[in-house]
Amino acid sequence: MAKHKLKKIRPKWDEYFLKISQLVSQRSTCLRRAVGAVIVKNRRILATGYNGAPTDLPHCAVSGCLRQKFKIPSGIHHELCRGLHAEMNAILQAAYYGIDISEGTLYVTNQPCILCAKMIVNARVKKIVMAAGYPDTEALMLFKKSQIRLIYKKI
């Protein structure tokens, strides 16, 4: 009896971790955009995060969304959102557990905003792989000045 070997197609590492960030985004409690982030170093997941209300506070579906109510476009007036961004939550989780993310790679479903960009720069992340853009050119300029490598990949 002949054995048939099926060729298994394995995703490349960037695609693999980016797909995981997409899965993480499904935990989001944001009414406007579900974002997921995964921080990786040496091909190991160090932390994950998704966007939503702070721990133990009501989700936006319960408390409402000011940005939605006042029709505030993406990319401006981040201070009017009570939620944390996925990138912030991933960085905070790493800090909470004492995990060094410097020299790591951030995989995220959307380009980080300027608030997250500042945190990413100070956390010493060296590469960001993202699936979609975001209307925040200030963040892009900050990444360029900080020599953080940006890669756009469709998932």
C-alpha cells in the first residue's frame, strides 16, 4: 500500500504572529475598532493585548462611547476614549509580569497611534508588523526618527 504524503504549508513567522494578533483582537470591548497586539522576542510570545476599558471597569457597550457619540474621527482626540489600546495593554502586561520586551517585535492588527508610538519607542521595540494602517502620520514620523522597522502585511 502506497503512502501519500501531503505537503503541509506552514505560515512564515510574521504571518503566524500577525494571525495571532487578529485572534487576540476578538477579545476587544471597543465599539469602534477591534485591535489585537502580540509582542514577540526570539520567536516566543511575551505578551498580548487588546483594546478596551481598564480592568474591572464597565465595557463601552455598557457605559457608552464618547468618541462615537460625538462622531470624532479616528486618529485625533485620543484623550476622549476611556479605553486602553491593544499596544498599551501588551506593554503593560509585560511590565506587570517583569518581562523585558526590548529588541522585540510588535505584531498588531492596525498601525499604532501617536500615544502608543511613544510607549513603543520607550519600550525599545525594534520592529512592528501590522496588517492595516491608521490615520496618524505623527506616529509614522516618530517611528522613522526612532529607526523602528515597519512592515505591512495582509492577513
